[in-house]
Amino acid sequence: MSILDSKIPEGPLAEKWNNHKSAIKVVSPANKRKLEIIVVGTGLGGASAAASLAELGYKVKAFCYQDSPRRAHSIAAQGGINAAKNYQNDNDSVFRLFYDTIKGGDYRAREANVYRLAEVSPNIIDQCVAQGVPFGREYGGLLDNRSFGGVLVSRTFYARGQTGQQLLIGAYQALNRQIAKGNVEMYNRHEMLDVVKIEGKARGIIARDMVSGDIKRFGAHAVVVASGGYGNVFFLSTNAMGSNGSAAWQCYKRGAYMSNPCFVQIHPTCIPVHGDQQSKLTLMSESLRNDGRVWVPKKKEDAVKLQKGEIGPNDIPDEDRDFYLERRYPSYGNLVPRDVASRAAKERCDEGFGVNGEGKAVFLDFKYSIDRLGKNVIEQRYGNLFQMYEKITDTDPYKEPMMIYPAIHYSMGGTWVDYNLMTSVPGLYSIGEANFSDHGANRLGASALMQGLADGYFILPYTIGDYLADEIMTPKADTNAPEFAAVEKEVTDRIEKLYNIKGSKPVDYFHKKLGQVMWDYVGMARNAEGLEKAIEMIKEIRAEFWKDVRIPGELDNLNPELEKAGRVADFFDIGELMARDALDRNESCGGHFREESATEEGEAKRNDEKFTYVSCWEHKGEGEEPVMHKEDLVFENVKLTQRSYK
């Protein structure tokens, strides 16, 4: 087991980042122009990083598989972005945001990284306001805030229910400015398929032109992966259909450690699954829990009538409604963290109190807020979300409660990075959801946008210079080098092998089978027997996939099924590693709930004595079992306690 150097600076927590910036190397403007950086992904992390690095003078090549950077999945984020501004004068602070994030992640994240995130968060709001992001404002014109789960203050800035879209437009503007100036070369419809290392350092990527089918080589002095998470391993998730873990997985196969892969987030407020032909799930923003009350019937006979369609929610009087989050967690009520709210909803439904035909839904009711504030206020806050819900379900949430149920949403696990956001491969960086660094075992709502923009605007532009300062005499990467040719051949051979299987079943057949195994055994509740079973079932489905998948269309042309097949092939490997990691971590923490490790009240029970570490998995080759290394987590500024939101 190796010792991982996380490069966390010495000194008091509040001084670490400033001291670190003072100590690391800097590249001069003239030398920045000599250096090339590849950025994979153009969501909030990738777009902000590419724009910021180009603004500094580096030559950037940016890649996205979509037809425009504006279509990155960051655009789907709804509720808001956290920042420790204390505009509401409710005693918020950088330390409180840091503490809430550490506690929300169930004490499974690095103190130094999380504090830095909280420390730079106010800068993000200033940056975005300067870009023209239309944050919600109070009557007097000041920026407004709302609350999110797991906190007792209002620190979330928002643009109605489309905050991610507005923030991405801001980053996209900054990126387009640099494209127009010639500092960024933008490669739309290009998918990264592998990383190229020369003398142990990341020096480029192999990408497929998704329109022509051509395999291309791209060189640089450093590679930044900002490709998001791997939630689509479950098939049904709130992620965009194209979202995948393949870019990060190729980094893993080239030597970058994968950390805490079993930490995935279940979001408690999603539109429930309807039928067996559904291809994705739709998120209803956590911000709705500010004004919506979650409930199920107190009487099981009422639940049965709801399931049969014999009565509606408005037929049940208030005294027969169980506002179970308010009952169990009086301090936080409906704004408990996502993992807590999700398990509570599952428990009620498992006990027979579910309210839809399948018994897999609970109510989110706005009647009380409409009575208190008026319909116009609720419409101003959540109008586009209510409209979206009505279009999908044909139910008017102003008149009837929404039905919601937990679904896979976000990946807290990801590529291991040090304090500089560099992976275990020199010159290879990972930012945003693609890395593991800030959220521990459970991300607080509105913190994904915060991390992506913090990494891209305010952290990576400083830390990448520490590495590149030693590369200023390194010539541009020669894409004719044998290392590039060898990796390109591996990529081409794999694609041809997939395409030439000529089996009988489509890619989605196998993806759905994998997703069902993942949800059943590596989902909201896990146990040793189920995880061991999942590992064997994944191996069987993977073997069948490589024998019987059918990919129509042409090899050297536009072929979405071929793209999908490559991603699903990676999902089998990701899913197996997730199950291994979950099996090893015999404790419950955050979104990782082991049934063997629960309190008498059914809450997650950590084992700090054995599991206060980051799991770091090393790839040992195809068909070989991975090796786990550990980065011990040291807490000097917070006391580890069993989380309580009561």
C-alpha cells in the first residue's frame, strides 16, 4: 500500500490556501504563451477553467461531445449555488459553510480542500454578477438567498429554477471570448477515448470525431479532465443521456487512482419512475423543500386507496397526514440533507405508505405555502419547475401535491486528486464532479455548482502553474511519437472489436440489465451478500455484452450506438469497482448505507476507528483485481460526531 502525498500545506486551516499560493511556482506571461493545455468537458468546471487559463495566456484546446459547450449537463442544475456571503445577516460565515459541508459529507472529506472551497465561494458570486448572471433579487435590488438541505442559514443564490443554465451561459460567454481571441481551440462533437503519457507524464489525448468517425491525436503540456460523474451506470438517473464516466475511467486505466467510487448521491425529489420503457429521470429542485412539505398518509388504508386511485391527496385531511421529516427531524424539518431525506422516503414506501400506483412515491405539498404567501409568490420562485412538472405528469402542482421519489443524481466519488487538483499521474488534472475532493460521502444541495466554478475560476489557474513552471523548456508534444501511435492503436482495436461482435441485442438491453443490478444491490441500501452477488452478476452481464451486443451503422461515420457501446463497456467496469468499494467499506456514511451498520432508529452509523480514510483504487490491468490504497483523513478543526439533524 503506497503513501499518497495530498500536498496539503502546513499551518492554520484559514491560512493554508493563501500560504500555498504564496509558496507555489508561477509561470511568466511570456512563458504561458508557449504552453498548451487540453481541457476535456465544457460544463461549469471545464468552461470556467478553459476560459480562465486562456485569459492567463495559456494556449487551450477544449473538447466536448455535445454540439456546443452550452449543452453540457451543468445546464440542468436548478436550485442554486452556495456562497458564504452572509447577506441575510443570519450568522453565516466561511467556517459555517466549511463545517456544514464537512458534516453533510459525513466526515469523509479533506478539511483543507473543503475550507478552501468555502473560502473562495464569495468570489464566485462576484464573478458571476460581473458577467451578468441574473440572480434572484429582493424588492430593493439586493441579491436574494434561499435555504437548502443540511443547513440552518440561507446562503444559496439562485436564478429561479434554472441557476445552472444561467451560470453556464456566463462561463460560456467567457469561453467564447477566448475562442474569438484565438486562445482557445474548441473541438465540439469530439469524445476523449484515452490519455497519452510520455515519460510518465500526461501529454495528450486520443479523441474520436463523432461526426466523421475519425480517430485523432492531440498533444499538450497538461491535460485537465472536467467530464462530470458516472451516475448513468444506474441507467436511470437525473443525468443527461450522454453523461458518462468514460473520460475519468480512461485516466484510471492509465494510472490515475479512483477514489470512493461507492459514494453516489440519491436525490430525494425526483419525478417517480413510470413504466419500464423510461430512459431517464427528471429532477425536481431541492429548493422546493423550502416551501413544500413532504408527507404520506398516517393510515395505511388511505395509502392503499391512493395507490388504487380511489381517492386523491386532497381527500386526506391534515390530521391524517404524516409530515414524517418534520416529525423525525424537528430542527431541520423538510431541509434535512439529501441522503437522510431519501432514506426516510424509502422507509415510508417500504412500510406500505407510498402514494402512487407502484407505492414508490411521497407527496411534496405547496398548499400551505400558497395559503401563507399567495400563489404569485410561489410562481415567482418556482414557476418554471411547476410548469415542467405539469408537462411531464399532467398534474397541476398548484392544486395537487407533487409526487416525488429518490433517484441517482451525483457522484461524490471520482478521480483522486491532491490539493493542487492533480491526479496520481503527473500533468493530469481532474476538476468538478470528475474528482472526489470536496463532498465526502454526501454532497449538500447547491454545492456542485460552487465546486465546479471554484475549481475552474479560482483554484486550478493558480495550482496548474506549479507544475507547468517546470515544463517551460519542454517542446510541444509530438503527436507522431510512438506513444501516441500505440495508444491510438489500442483505441482503434477496441472500437473495431466492439463493432465486429455483430450480436443480437442492442446496447440499451445490457445497460438496463446493469442498471437494475446496480439499483437493487448497490443503490440506496447495501449489504455484503447483495454486493458480492452484484459483482458476479456484473461479470456475467459484461461477458454476455462482449459476445452478443449488436452495433448497427457504420464504423467510420456518425454512429451514436457505437459511442454508447463504448461508454456502457466502461460502465460495467465502473459498476464492479463501485460494488468492490462498497463491500470494503463496512460502515454507513452519507449516501453509502450498509444495512449491517445502522443505529436503532435506522440512521447511518459510521465506524471512524476503521474507515476514516479515502479509498484510492489502482488499476492493475485488464482482468486483474484492482489494489486499494488509503489516504487517511485527519481532522484537526472539527470533532467527529454521529450526524444528527433532529
